[in-house]
Amino acid sequence: MSKLATIIRYFRTPKRFKSRRSIVKLQEKAVKKHIKFVRQNSPFYQKLWDGYDDSQWREFPIIEKSTMMENLQELITVDLDVAQAKRLAEKAEKSRDFSSKIGPYSIGFSSGTSGFRGMHIVSEAEQATWAGFMLARGLGSSIFKKHRIGLVLRANSNTYESIGSSRIKFLFYDLMKPIDELHEAILNDNLDMLICPPSVLSYFADKGSKIAVKRLVSAAEVLEETDRQKIESHFGLTLHQFYSSTEGEIGATCELGKLHLNEDIMVVQKEWIDEEKGWYHPIITDFRRKTQPIIRYRMNDILVSSKTTCMCGDAREVINSVMGRSDDVFHLEKLDGSIEMIVPDLVRRAVMQMSDEITDYIAIQKSPELIQVQLKPDGLGELSMTAFDDLWSTKAVRPPIVEVTKYIHIPSTTKLRRIYREKFSSDD
């Protein structure tokens, strides 16, 4: 991988955009060029866009993860055997050696927490420019200074080793290992920056960790406000965030800690769930990703738009929060027999009002009649169900049983999902 390409991308990544007009101008030019390339090199998209002009790209048919994975061989723009790539990714997961490639292409799996495992295929050139972009968004100081960056991840990537240098060193901490063992290693490695899932940082805060870094970045999981407050309070730092997925790098925080969409590498259209509240599913078109194009791709995530500009002066859109995914939405039966959707934020508020002493929780809808709530710490006193009762009444649903049990999650390779619905008959 070319370190020069990484440095060039680092310096070409705008620190901020002064106006929405400049963002739209950049996007329009880049997308039109990208669409021409993809139409010529991807049999899947060529067929999907039959009858559409390039100028109609905002109305192209929407795809989702299942469609992408079912058609991956025809979707990619390079001559690569997807079946072989899948075997390589599976072998890497088992051996924990993520250095293998097919020619210049790196292969990886998503965590699969949404029930359908995604696979990403990226070239060396894409990795180089991605690295420059993410260093520009996340480093917080000059690329020419010395940095020791710790990555607490489910899977390593040869990207990090490739862009490492005498100044920038990446250290990988495998979540397959015991969490306390990882903590000891991080303490001993004298890091400047730590990129880590929020559930792990929250665990470290609970145990009174003495980890001392200059910059903390949350990644790989949804960052909830309760976690943010706890982590920032304990470590005395602004908690920054990379909002990423198999589909790409969706957002990153500015120096004020506000999460901005990465609109200089992708267009994010909105499929509104509740426009008044700012809730929407993002439909992304990444105009930098060529090997495995992501165009008019509907994500399962639910984002909450800020509707305000950031005090940092950057015109890129601000996200108040990543609320969760559509399969995190509870399905409850209304009094008339129809199904009512209860979004994660409403469940979260009800849980947190059960007691002022709650430090962590998980809420799982087991069936239309049963919700399990795991609470931490153990042995809480009398719990209030008033917020749940008010929620059921407001939504006019048949009240489910709320079963309180012991909190059992331990940070590991399994992503923490605090609120989710197990599959049952109403999903069919």
C-alpha cells in the first residue's frame, strides 16, 4: 500500500465545509463520475439501472445487505472469486490471522449482529485513501507527530500495519482475549490514542481504570449518552466517535465531539421514519468505494438528525445519535389487534426511569407478551414501572410482562446490543 497515497488523502481531506452549497457541488461532480465507472464495470448495477440515465442516480432502485450479498459476485467491479474470498475470511476469523489477501484485495466479515453477515472487499488503493481520510478525521493533531494508536477490535486488518511508520504505530488488541488481559496490555503500552467499543470503555470506567491517553475514540458499537457521560467523566476527555459499518465510514466527530456525516465521501439520503422527530434510515451512496460499490444502499440503522448546524463551523450534517436498527424496534400488539412499533429511544427512557441507581442495562423483546430487562448493578431496590405503564397507555398496546433479570453481558467479540427484538411470528 502506498504511504504517499495515505498522506495525500490526509491533506486533501477538508477539515470543514463552509456551506451546504460546497458539499452538494463536490457530491454531484464525484457521483456522476463514479456512476459511469460502476455502470461500465459492475454487471449487477448495469442490469439494475437499465432504463435509468446517469443523471437519475438519486432515483436508482434501493438495495439492502441481503441483495448485496446474494449478488456480490456480479456486484463487484474486479475479477475476483467471491467464494474463495469468503473461505479466506472464514479462515482468518478462526486463525485470528487477518494478513491474508487475494492479490491486492483485503477481505473481511461484519460482526453479523443484524442477522445477515456482510462481507467487504477493498483494494490496496482504497485502503490507502481510507487510512488518510480517517487519520484526518480522527487523529486530532499532525500526521508528522509520533502517535501510538491502540485498536480494541473484533478483527484486525492489514490496513493498519500497512500505514504504520516510524511516527505512527498501531497496536491491535483482540477482543477474543479476556477483557482484563486486554486492560493490562493497554496500561503497559503507553498509548496516545485508544479506539475502542463503548461497552469496553464503560467496563474499564466501572473498574476504575488508570488508562491515560490523549484521545479516546468510540467505534464498532452504538454509543449511548449514558455511556458517553460515564466514560468522559472517568477519563476526563471528550469521547470522539467513528460511526462505521461494513458499508463504509458514515460519520466522525469534530473537535467539539459532535458527530458529522462524512458527506465528502458519500451522499446520505433520508428515508423518514418520523420527520418531525428527525428519525430516518440512511440511504448511502459512497462515491469513493470502487471495488465493492455501495450505491443507493438502505441501511438498517435509525439515525436522529440534529436539524441544527454545529458550532465548529462545519456545514456537514450533524447526527444527534444513532438510535439503533429497525430490528431493535419492539413490535407490540395494539388493542385493535394491529402491530405498534416502539422505537429504542422510548424503551431506553422507560428503563432508565426504573431506578436512579441503574448503571447498565439490556432490554430484549422475547415475544409480543414478554420483555426481559437485565439490570446492573445486582440487587437494586424497588423498581418503578410507571414509565413503562405510561408508554403502553400512550401507544394503546396490550401491556407485556416486563421481567427483570441479572445483567450478564461481558465485553467480548460479541457487540453489545442494549435494546433488540428477538425474531418471532410477527416478523414473518
